[in-house]
Amino acid sequence: MNPTANDYSSPDPARNISLTEADQFRDRLAGALALEFGNRYVKTTTGAVVTESEVRQNAGPAQPVNVWGTLADPTAVEINVAEWRASIRAAALGQNPVGDLENALKQALPQSDVQSILLRATSIQSAVRSTIVPI
């Protein structure tokens, strides 16, 4: 039995994100931190897993859905994309953005060296460079 479009959304709105927003987040994450999703899929209200392509065919791209995935890393764990995006955004606005970003990355990559991931980011390299050049 194929799930209906309504089955693609979690009852908890904080767990839902439109595929359009998920695509934007994927692209921005790749540009900012050189991280990519290995796979993304939708969990239905009954717990079934539906491929992203099937959801794209059956639900509108603006409909909030329960998107899950893993980053393209052998140690990645399953994350809810909407919740993880919220934690990344909260890190940017918090009192300790680097530490909070590191914690958010550890949620998705608990066994990876997230500090090396952060140091690979061009924007972070530029910030460090501009900070230490005047020394």
C-alpha cells in the first residue's frame, strides 16, 4: 500500500521540512562546510521509509515532510533533517557558535573528527587567517 501525501508528515511540525527547503539546506551545507548527504528519505506516520524520489512524485515540493538522512561519511548516523538544520541555525545565533556547531556535527557524525571538518571549511580558514595575519 502506498502512503498518501499526508502520511509523509510527522505529527510534530518541528520534524518536518519541505523538499525545497531540504534541497536548499543540502546545497548550503555543501558550500559552507563541504558536507554532503549520503542519502535522504522520508519516514511516514506509520514508520515506513519512502524514497525521496517517490515523495517528489506524490507530494508537492513545498509540502512539509518528515525528511531523514545520513551524511556522506562512513560513521554518519541517521538524523532528522529539519531538527538538524534547526541545531545548525541555533549554533550560528548562540553565544558559542563554534562549540555549538561542533556539537551539532557530532550529532550526525559521532565518531568523526569534527574539528578537522570545521578546519577544512574555506570560510573558517579565511576567518582564522584574517585573525592571525595582524599578529
